[in-house]
Amino acid sequence: MEFRAMTHFALVFEKLDPKILEEKLSQWLQKIMGSVSSEIIPIDGKSLRGSYDA
């Protein structure tokens, strides 16, 4: 059953235009995140621990 689900997702994603998908996802994120989306938010462990290079 898992294989068929993966096949269905692959069929859907291969029909999507990557540029349009990126544009629409960016617009959606801008709406839900507001001004936060223009800031850089570190999500890797090094930045969170403060061990990044200055």
C-alpha cells in the first residue's frame, strides 16, 4: 500500500511547475507568517547552540 501512495504523490508532483509552486508557496508563507518571513531564522543546531562562526 505504501508503494502505491508514493506513486500517486510522484504522479502529482511531476505535473507541477516548480517555478509556479515556489511562487505560490512563497505567497502563502508570506500571508501566514507576515513580517517574520523577511527575517532570517536559524533552524540548524549550530546556530541554536550559538556555535556558529562570527
